[in-house]
Amino acid sequence: MLGKRELVPIMVGGMGVDISTSSLALEVARLGGVGHISDAMIHTVCDRRYDTSYVKEKLKKYKENADNRDKSPVKFDLGKLAEATRLHIGKAMDAKKGPGLVFVNCMEKLTMNAPKETLAVRLKSALDAGIEGITLAAGLHLASFSLIEDHPRFRDAFLGIIVSSLRALQLFIRKTARNRRLPDYVVVEGPLAGGHLGFGMDWAKYDLATIVAEIKAWLSAEKLDIPLIPAGGIFTGGDAAAFLENGARAVQVATRFTVVEEAGLPDDVKQKYFKASESNIEVNQISPTGYPMRMLTESPAIGAGIRPNCEAYGYILNGEGSCSYIEAHFRETGRNPDARRISVKEKTCLCTQMRNFNLWTCGHNTYRLKDTTRRRDDGSYQVLTAEHVFRDYQYSAGDEIALPAPA
Ligand SMILES: Cc1cc2nc3c(=O)[nH]c(=O)nc-3n(C[C@H](O)[C@H](O)[C@H](O)COP(=O)(O)O)c2cc1C
């Protein structure tokens, strides 16, 4: 139960940029669970899907700035940000059918050269567009509830947060007490998740079940009844059931859905995920957000030295118009002034690489995906459907994983 809604206790996590597509989120909602779209790089997602030209227009406006290290003049037009958010989310909500829910994943680290202003627009426009819930991600979100407390839907939409420690949750709840509103759910994300991690490079020392137990004990000591939704490494129906038996209200999963038809990764990249072995997966620090990120070691983004593309994108620019990739890139060009191509090792141009599906972020268990499907004679793996994976989580017991019917 989430509020008064009875749901299948399976939430498919947000996967930017457009890996958790609207079609994936809608299918999960049709099946009775909670699906997420993501508002990451919303303009480029709209351009690809709805024939708009937000990115081209922004680039045209700022292209004179391309050689400058200082990106502070490169601002997002808040009106267009609101329009794109309403378009993407509105289209998804119009198409929604079934007993489940569609939420949006909203990452605070997308600071967009004006952290507070852009976040306020993103959150409000999502609510305007009828989103049923917002999952606050990638950040502490200490001001997020205040940014939307005047919105008419502030108390009617589901609002939740992703945390990776009891301390992060305590900070958030202390802040939101001022808004007289608790989160409706808390996703507890452990160290085996995909995307950015809420841990340092010592992530391997932590364990999801222990963090969930700690948070559960604190909530009950405080007499707070907030549904807990563990995430990160929950690979089978049996894994999910074990968390539910220990008091979780649902689970959030993602990795198994990266290789379904409805997911946004190109087909050849889905095959890379299927073929990955454990040694092909690493956690590194190339994301300019400052959070460690898990990815396939073969990702073309690793070591790429492309020119920063902030005039077109610029989603990671901090409030001063900077991003640690710009710094790393200029350092490297300074060292190799005559080189036509350079390689930047420390950081990556996250916007461009995610936009082009060249940064293959993934969960720790990606190397097990090959065991969830059939291998064809040509060595490729059969792509699954979201319905198949969802039903497998829902009905398979123990370590069992249902294989798809041969296609
Ligand atoms: C490809 C991929 C992209 C992800 N992108 C995001 C994201 O944009 N925002 C976010 O909050 N979490 C992101 N995550 C984390 C998931 O939403 C989810 O919490 C986690 O991966 C669940 O663990 P699992 O992948 O082992 O099932 C991503 C995960 C994957 C696999």
C-alpha cells in the first residue's frame, strides 16, 4: 500500500538519460507496479521523441561561448524547461492505463547552472503535468519540499527520496518537518545499484540489508511509519521476497530492465550488457557530479577527450557555470596544445556521453543478465519484454529465474 493505493510491490527505478523510457514506465504501471520516467536532459529527450528543437536553439544562442572555459553565461530558459517537462511528462500521463503509478526521478545533481531555480521549475512542472509521484534522487534535497510547498498538488502527489544512509534520511526528515510533510516512501539504495552511488569508493564495505535494518529501527523508535523500498542488487523474485519478509513495503529494481525491449538503450548496447562479465564492471570517479558511478569498463566515455558541450547541454554546470570535466579538459589541452585528439582520464563529459549512450552505467549484477534469457545461435542474446521481467520478479520463488519463450 502506498497511501490508499494497492500496488504490486515492484518499483522500476529511474534510469537517465531516457533508459527508463515512458514506454517502460507505462508498461510497469499497466502491470500494477510503479514505473519511473526521468527528467534528466529533458530537452534532448523531447527533441528525439516529439520533434522539438530545444537543443539546437540553445546551442544557437550560446555557440559563441564554445571556446570559453567560463560557462556562466550559458543559462537554461526556465520557460522552455517548464514547457519541455510538461510535454514529456504530460504525454506519458495521457497514455497511462492500468492500476499502477508513473513517477518521475528527479536528480538534484543536475544543477543546470542555476541549481535552485531549475530544480523548482522541474518539480513544479512535473506536478503541473499530472505526475503521480516524484522520487528525489542524487542529492540530499534539503530544500526540495520548500520549493514546491505552495503547489496545489504538494499534498496529493506521492513524494519520496532515495537515501543510502540513515544520516541522509535524518537530515532530510529534520528539514521537511518545517513543511509539515513527511516523505510518502523512502528508497534505500545500497552499494550494488547502477548509476551514481551514494557511497565513496569504499562502497564494497556497505551492505543494503544492514542499512535497511538500521533505518527501519530508527523509524520505529521515532514512531514514523514511512514505507521503505530497498534497491540495489535485488536480482530475483526470491531476493525481493526476502526484503518484503523483513518489513520492506516494496523493492526498487533497475538492472534487469536495462535489457528489455521498452528500455531506451540501443540494441547493440543491450547486447554489451548481456555479454558483460564481472571483471567488465567497475565503479570509478569519472562522473563530474562527484559521486562514484558504476559502468561497463568498455564504455566509450572512459578516457574520451571531446570538447565540453555545455552550450548545447550543460546539465552538470554548477551555480558558477563550471563542471569538473571542463577543468580536466582544459588541463589536458594545456598539456598537449598541438594534439588534434586528446584523452581525458579523470572525468567525462557526462551530458554528451549519456545523451549518446556511450556511458554504459549498470548495476553490479549486470554480469548475471546472460542467465535471464536465451542465447541465439549467432551468439546474441534474446531481448526480453518488461512484462516478462516484471512477472518473473512477481512470481518466481527462491533463486529461480524464468526464461522467456524462444522468440
Ligand atoms: C542504467 C541505469 C541507470 C540509472 N540511472 C539512474 C538515474 O538516472 N537516477 C537514479 O536515481 N538512479 C538511477 N539508477 C539506479 C536505479 O534507479 C536503481 O535504484 C538501482 O539500479 C536498483 O538496483 P539494481 O539495478 O541492482 O536493480 C540507474 C540504474 C541503472 C542500472
